[in-house]
Amino acid sequence: MKNENYGDLGFTFIETKKSEIIINHYGRRATTLRSLRAIEFKENIDNLTVAQQQHLMARLTGNYKRGNERLAKKHDRNKL
């Protein structure tokens, strides 16, 4: 992860009795991780900083990149 200046993106997670991971975004359920994805998430989350945790949860929920970043970079108003 190149840039760790993500701050609080509003993601939280809880583990259920069934060993599922529920990721919430500002209190609303964004996704549920089950089986192998939940196990990998639990193994990795403790080794990350808070900013990295937020980034990981954003990526897992699909609330990360929308695909228009490359086009926006080339736009005249974004060139310095």
C-alpha cells in the first residue's frame, strides 16, 4: 500500500458466531465474508495499522476505485 493517509473511511467489522465477518460502512452492512475470505481477513487484519485496515475493508467491499481515475488524471483541470 503506497499511501497510508486514508484516515477513517467509516468501516467497522464484527465476527459472528458462525465465523463470518460482517463489514459495515457507517453502520450499514456493506458485505459479509465467509469461509476462506473470512479466515484470510482475520489473519491479516491484526497486523495492519488503522488506516491500512480501512483501506483493506474498502477494497473488500468494492468501495475503492470506480475505474475513472485514469481518465481524471489526464483531464486538463487536473494537470499542473
